[in-house]
Amino acid sequence: MSALRVVPANRHGRERLYVCRPDGSNVAWYDRETGRVNLLGEDSRDAVLQALKPFLTGPVTVGPPPVPTPAELARLTLHPDDDLAPNRPGEALLVALDRDPAHHRLRPDPRRRALTAEETVGTALDGLEDAGWHTLHSIALPGGDRIHHLLLGPGGLFAVHALYARKTRVRVADPMVTVGRREPEPLLRRLRAVADRASYALTAEVHPLLALTGPADVTITVQPRTVRILQDTELPGLGRLGGVLKPADVEALHAMARDRRTWGRV
């Protein structure tokens, strides 16, 4: 085998070097992070190692690609249009604002405050990835409801609702939540209902969590039933939770949750 080319690429956040034939087809790839050369055919072993020799920085494992797990297979077969993983925090609001940016001309658009809350909370949750957590954003449910953020990790599953409360007093009297001088609303009841729908879709317990962004003060008359209430600055502490799900279970649930079709039956 002659004239093999080495082409660098970055896939799913991992740096790889692909070894290609002159026609562009791959015969192997080198994953720097794992120190593994994955061969698509054993007959190309010597030629691949010779082509990669200038790039190898230490001992490597050479062999066929590892057999994908069921979660990896589900991800690989998922159509891009059905994959929710690329959703940005506040995806639905971003789309709505792009379609109708002048929704309120005479006063501030409340959607922009809601977007700020979802982006703030989403950024904090995305920061838990290194601790073995995944976050999916802006999951639409039948009937118009939406899960702002779905957090999956070693400590379980959480349906997270982001609420803008910057420099405002928040009062919680289950199920009512009052932000500043606004009228109280039964937000905790709705959040529990959304978490129940998520539990049904994933056949796993999903806990409701209310995330308050930047409140001046929070008063909770009685600790709400089943609902966890945190400020956005407290969200990184969720990374210390564990003992509920094994890594393989987290990956399997993430593969199921990122499929848009999972949510069509709730």
C-alpha cells in the first residue's frame, strides 16, 4: 500500500489523525487521547504505522476499532434532524426572537429576560460535562410545554426550569412562586408535571429543579415537595452528586433523550 496521507481532524471534541488512501478513503485513524491506532483492515498495519511514525509521541495500541456500545450505535444511527444534542440553551426562544424580533415595541420583551435565564443556567450545566454529566437544552413536548434543560449524570436526572430573577426578591409558597411584584403563579405544579412527563418518556425518575438567576433574596415558606430550588451560582455543586446512575446508564439515557422522537409520545 503506497502514498498514504495523514489528515488531522477534530471530531466530537477529540483530536484525531486519519490515514487515507490517494482516493480519500480511510484505512485507519489515530486517537491521540487514547493512544490508539484503529485499523479498518489488518493488511494495512505496517503501511499505516509507517505513515503515522512522525506523529506518534509514545507507545500506542494497534487494532480494529472497539465494538460500539448500544448507546454509541443509537447515536450513530440518529438522523441529524432528530438529534437534540446540538440545541443551544434557549434554542426555542432564539428561534422565536429571530422570527419576530419586534414582539413588544413599547416595553422590554420578556422573552429576552427568559433567554438570559436559560443561557445563564445552560452555561452552568454545560460546565458539568467533565464530571460525567450531559445536558440537553430546549426540549419541546407535545401541547406546547418545554423542558428548559434536561440534566443527566451520576446523581440522576433533573428537569431544570430557568427563572429570571435578577436583583429581585423571590417568594416560594408551594406551588406558587412570586418574583418581585408580579402575580404569583403555580410554577412548581407545572414543573412537577413536566418532570413526570420526562420520567414517562425515559422510563426513569426525573427530578424537578427550579434554577433562579441572580435573585436578591429567596424566601421559601415550606420546603417544596420533590422540587429542588437552587440559584444559578449553586448549580456547579450538582457535579458532586453521585451514586444513582452508572456511566453506561447515563450514556444510554442520554442517547434516548437526545432523540426527538422519544418526546413525541408524552
